[in-house]
Amino acid sequence: MKKKLLIIPFAIILSFLTLAACGLGKKEAKFIGDRSVQYDETNGTQTVFFAFYASENSDAMKQEADISITITNDDGTVVYDKVTHVTEDDYAEWTNAFSGTRLLGSVTINENEIEKGTTETGSIAIGATLPSGNGFEAESQYIYGLPLMDIDIATPALPVTVNNYGWEDALEQTISIDNIEFNYDFSCSATITATMTYNANGDTADDYVDVPYKIKDSDGVVVDSGTFFIGPLSVGDTVKTDTYVMGVELGKSYTIEFSDYRW
């Protein structure tokens, strides 16, 4: 009996070797772990860290993937939603005292890529789609340092003159409001820069001055009123003073008005 010789075409052998060289049988990630977000206030960036694992007992691995990141602030508004492609070049070993050294991938988000909102905190959701088409998501986690909308409080043309009147409506002091600034850090505050220009008690006398104000919304409704208490100061002195402002919400428009003070 003649023996048959099995001949495997060279093209098939070459295809097999090519597949092997390209990672045939290479493990694919099954879930994301070691997620964290690092806020860099100086550079205005949010860096999202993550690790891929083939199993619960395996070491972290480099995995090419499309990383989907969605950031939702505390009022329920989606302020960032983007897919970023990562390759093996986007992984590095990171070390800290708490977790030791870990192999992590990272995506850095610039602050100007995140829509300004009404809260500084929210949640971030991370998902991944692999080249094979398999995909998975991780649980959302806390994020802070989100950019806030600007405070929209219109001011009158500066400088503004405010008079303080005493007994029988006699003029006692005059102050010039040269500048006003608003700041929002969990609550709104207003800071005015003012200079005393007249004092009935004499240029060198030190006295206090009251500056009443009202803040109105776009419908003309008063949402807050109060008084800046300034001093003691004498004629020519310039000071800064501030106060907390109530009833102001980010994303809405307001105006501030000043008035003279009378006993």
C-alpha cells in the first residue's frame, strides 16, 4: 500500500504564523478595576485612571480599547460625554503609598472640555469597548472640581457715590464705590472696594460708613438685601470689605443696586 503524503499549502502555514504573531490566543480584558480620578486645580485637568483585568486573579494588563467617559453633575446635567481611544502606549506604572505600584491606563480631560454647570461635584461613569466588540461598564463614582457657570450679577456704572445722612438728614459721610467683585465657592460673596471722600467730622476723623444694597432677579424681584459695613476710615482711605449674598443661583441673571443710608 502506498502511503499518502499530506501537503499543507505554504499560504495556510503563513496565515497560521501571522495569526500567532498577532496574538492568537492572547487574553482579552473582562472588566475594569482600580478606577480613580485625580483633579489638578493648578493645571485645570481631571485625570481618569483605570486598570484592565482578564480575571479576578490575574495581573493588570495593557488593553487597547475605546474608553467612554460620562460626567454628570449633582443637578443631573451631563457636562461631559466622550469616547477616547487608548493604546498600550497609554499605560504606565503608578505608585502611591496607599496602593503601591500598579499598571494603569489614563485619560486626561482638560477643564475647558467640561461644560460649566451649577455644581462643583457629581459622578463619573466609565465604560470600555474592545477591538473584538466586547464591552463593559464600571459603577459610577464621585468626582469634584467641576467648572462652574459664571456669576451673572450686573453692576451700575462705577464709581458709585453713597451718602450717609444723620440727624435731621444732615450729610455726615460720603463714600465712593470704586469696584465690586463676586465670587462663588459653595455660596456667593460680594467684595467692594471703596474710598471715603467726605466726612463732616473732619478729614482725619475715623468713622464707619454703611452702604445699603439690593439684589434683584431678571423680573425685578428682590432676592437679597443688606448692608456693607465699612470702616473705620478717614477721608482718602480706601478699603475692601465683603459680605455673603443670599438667593443667588448660578445660571440666572441679577442686578445689584446701592442706595444712600439714613438713620
